Amino acid sequence: MYIDIVCIKKALKDILKTHTFRSIVLPADLDFQGHMSNARYLREADIARCCFLLHYRIPEVLRTFGGYLVMTSNCCHFFQPLKVFQRFDIHTRLLGWEDRFVYLEQRFVQPSKGFIVATVIGRYNVIGTTPAVLMECLAGTKALHGSSQSCPFSRVRALLGLLELKVQVESPELPGEIQHWVKYNSLSSQRLRAESAI
């Protein structure tokens, strides 16, 4: 069986691709102004995020470490309202990761015009392992078998260990505005801990 670092890094590019979830605004989604309510955006983003995670089998690999993801913060930006029976797509993609966190961007897009009507940025704490190990396992599966649907992650971990592929998968550089948002979250947490005497 042949696998090398080049294969893993090539497979990692697929994990960084955009995943699309399609939906429609229903009457129960509307606020008093006849627009999709702010709370519904987050609900739809949650559903799209779950589809993204399941598509890449991320919960499965985390379970092999006894781990899971925890949302620690998110940020919403609204550009244009969605109205009843209007169709929209949610484009979810992995922006990058740090020592403990992964960052996802979700864009609400009008498919007919390609116009972005809203965005949701999320930061998720990886429990049980590190983001780098998570990405190595995900990319290793695709590099070994060409499909993220074909091999148990426990076997992937064993094979990578036997082959002594100690790969340090590097995160793409986070966009500038995300770096500012990360800094804001850090400063906010420090201030709140100080106020709470934690």
C-alpha cells in the first residue's frame, strides 16, 4: 500500500472545499416584518453544519479519540433579508484551525443571483484530540482509499502509525477579519474571567 505526505496534503485540499446545503424559507420562519427571523438563520446554519460534519465523517473520527466539537463563539452578518418561499443555499467551508479550535464559514446565498445575503462564522473547540491530528486522519483516509467513506478511522490511525507518517498538516492562513475576531474573543474572555474572578 502506497501513501506519502504528498498524497495526504493533496487529500486535505478536498476537505477544504465548500459543502452546499439547500433550503427554503417557510411561513413559520418569518418574523413580524415578513423576513426570515434571525433565529432561523442560526437554526439553518446548524443543520448545514451537521451535514458538513457528517459528509467528512468528522464526528466518527472524533469518537475514536473519545472526543467531540463544542461551539465556543459565532458571529452573524446580515446583508439582505430572505422572504417567504425564497430558496437559498448555505455554503459551508473550513477556514482553518489553531492549537485547539477550528473555524467554519457559512454563507447564505441566493442561488439565482449568487448574492450573499448573510454569513455565519463559528469557532469550535476540538475535545479529545487536536485539530491537526483530526485533519491528518481525515486526509489520511482519502489518501489511503480515495474516498472518505471507505475505511474505519481506527485503521487509518494504525496505518499512519505503522508507516511512521508524522505529518504536520498546516492550516491555511485565516483571513484578516477572522484574525481580528479571534483577538476580540480572546480579549473578551480575559476581561470576563477577570470580572468573574475565575
